[in-house]
Amino acid sequence: MFAVIKTGGRQFRVVPDDVLEIGKIAGDVGSIVQLGEVMVVGGDTPVLGAPFVSGASVAAEVLDHKRGPKVISFKKRRRKNSKRKRGYRDEITVIRVTEILTDGKSPSVGPRPKREKKVEAAPVDGDAPAKKAPAKKPAAKKADTAAKAPAKKAPAKTAAKKAAPKAKSDKK
């Protein structure tokens, strides 16, 4: 079974367990909201509304309230020294469709329970398990260290370089 709903000026085709991002609607995270503007209820015998199907609604669970991507509007009139920059972000509500209701029924499914994080009990002083140190990675082996060793300079060459400028100065 599917339905076509209208919310926030847009139309969505939904089936149970669909997750949608729609324009912001009132409702706390985890609560169930009813969307009453149902245009089509489909299935074995589809029902078309004029404009809406009477007695039909869609129940959805609010998952999150967030903001959409940044949209920047920049206008410039060349050679007029005129420019304007405006930006905005849409307010978005993320919902999960739980069920499609007909004949004025109320939602039968409540909000899903949140998963709790497992918290380990603090150990007693004598029962404290020893924590393992994180395993260290072995050091990378340096290849050909002997081949890349710098060559030793002969002391005679350095002495000859120092002596050469003195010889030039003597000739003057």
C-alpha cells in the first residue's frame, strides 16, 4: 500500500518505513505525527481525492530536526557599483513513515524505543583487571643503510682548499 501526501508545498509518494526529509513540522524527536493531506491512497483499489481523501492520514515518527545546505544568492549589476549577497538554510524535519491510515483510524504504532548504550560497572579495587597496553607497530626497517652512508672526506683536500686562497694572496 502506498500514499501520496502533500506537506510543505511538495508532494511525496510514501510507503511504510520510508525515511523523508520534509519542511519543518511541529513535533519532538521520537514523537508520532499525523499528516492529514493525503491525495491518493493506492493498493488493490486506489482511491483518488478531490483534492484530499477523506478520513485518510499518514502516521510518521520524527527522527531529527536539522538544517539543509547553505544556499547563497548573489546579485551584481556590472558597472553600477551594486552587489547584494544573501544566504539561507532551510529548516528540515527527518521523518520515518510508520503506517498509512484510512477511515479515520488513529496510529497504532508508538515511537520506537531508543537504543541504550551499554555501560560497564566500575570495578572494585581488588578486582580491577589490568589494562593491556596498545600494541606498538614494529619500526620500519631502513634498507641499504651502509650504501647510503655519507662518504668520509679526506683531511688533505680540506687543507688544500684552505691553503689555496693563501697562495693567491701571496702572489699579489
